[in-house]
Amino acid sequence: MYLDSEKKKEFFSKFGKSEADTGNAEGQIALFSFRIAHLTEHLKKNRKDFSTQRALISLVGKRRRLLDYLKDRDIERYRAIIKELNLRK
């Protein structure tokens, strides 16, 4: 599987406070970004996979809401995660 528990721990330890802190916004944004990249590659090969397309749109919305939350709460953390993940608005 492309996303196992070790990979998730790696994301949360790198972007979050610790690997056990899975509710951290930065860790979730990083995890969503990884999943979005994976689904985008899948959809490039399988253009008619509409259930995956719907899941991708849902993930992009979740990541956007988390980024908006982080921007409202702490602009420095927002800027840091945008810079680290190479996201743009």
C-alpha cells in the first residue's frame, strides 16, 4: 500500500510536534498533500475513474479548510507549511 503506518508516523514526526500528535494541522496538511499527489497521478492514467476524482476534490477541500484555519490562527505557521510543502494559493 502506498500509505502505511510508518509513512504516516514519518509525516507527523516531521511536520507535527510528535508522531503521536495526529491532530496537528501541519501534519494533516502534509498527509493530505501526499494523498492528493498520489490520486492526481492515478487520475492521469485512469481518466474515467470518477469515484477517485470525487475523493480528490474532497481532499483538496479538506486541505484548503485546514490551511484557512491555520492562516486565521497563526500566520507564521501557515507561511512555514506553505513554504515547506511548496504549496501556492
